Amino acid sequence: MASPLEAIGRGSYGQVALARHRPTGAEVAVKVQELVPENIQVLSEPSVLMSLEHPGVAQLFQVIGTEKHIYMAMEHAGGGELLMRVACGMQEEEVPRVFRQIVCAVGYCHDRGIVHRDLKPENILLDARGRIKLIDFGAATRFRAGQKVRRFWGTVPYLAPETIVQEEYEGPPVDVWSLGVILYFMLTHTLPFMAPSSKFCQSKWAEEKRHGQGGQRGWL
């Protein structure tokens, strides 16, 4: 499949290593996912990625499964995470160009009936030319127009309110919420909402819903 070069990180569900893809000679990122009950959702990631073909989505080259692991050879983007690009001082004039690419890639996924559900700067890479690549579709799910989703995934503080309170939700709007948080982060280098955990958010949202309160609260 690939000749390993070096470890380059860890995703939501496994390790990631840089390798040389033997069939093509290209440098690839090999995602190694352990097959354990709590990671059962990751089994759908290869089929989701194989249904997507867009310059803003990291391409899947090859999948190999064993009794204990899944190995996915994926397009490698050498420019690093959007998180690090912003932390190192992304210029305001860069933001529209980069964010437009992100919206285009997410919109394509929605048009194909895929909602990502874990959009955040760590899951957006840039290549050497500054082009974005969405990665980590381990939480992604398929949807139909008007269909309600019941499974709850995501990362605080990018979670939409309906996922925090664990209400049924339509898929695309939760990605749109996350996009808004990402744009805020790109422009201000800070996050709009701060909370220690999703359970803390859930209790606060439920409390405010009971009291009919709206707007941004002090705990956010």
C-alpha cells in the first residue's frame, strides 16, 4: 500500500502518518483507525469519501482493512491545519479567499447528501498553494432533504445549539453553524463561545429554554 515516512499527527479516531504510496509514488497521509466498539462510526468514512470528488475535499486513494485496523491512504496537504495558519497570524485579506473555498467544499458535500458534523479549523488543511482540503469525515452522515438526524457528534465550541441539547436536527444547518464559528475565529483569532464541555452547554441551553431567555449569555 505505502512505505511509511513519519508520524504527522492524530485525528479524532486514530493516528496519521506520512507515507509514500507505492502504486502512484505520491506522498500520502495514512490514517490508521482501530476497530473498537467506540469507533464503529469510522467504518462509514471510506464509503463517504469515495462518493466525494472535489478539490476542497482530501482525496481517498486506497483503503485496506484488517481484523483490528482500517488503513486509509489519503491526499496529503503540506500546508498544515487552518488552526495553525490562523495562530501564526493569518492576514485579514486572506480570509475571504480561504473561507470561500471552505464554503464551496461544504456546499458540495451537502449537494451530495453528506453532512460533515465536525467542522473545525483542525479538520481543514491547506496545501502549499493555500488551497483548502476538508478532512476527518469520521462523524459524517448521509441525509435526505427534510430528514431529521438523531446521532450527536461534534466538538465544543463548534456545536450548534440543537446538537448540544440533543434535539433531532437537519444535517446541513449544523455545518452552517460551525462555518460561522470558523469565520469568527479566522477574523478575530478567538472563539465566540467558551464553555468547558458539551454537558455544561446542554444544561445552560436547557435552563435558558425553560426561562424563555435568548441571546448570548455570559457562559458562552
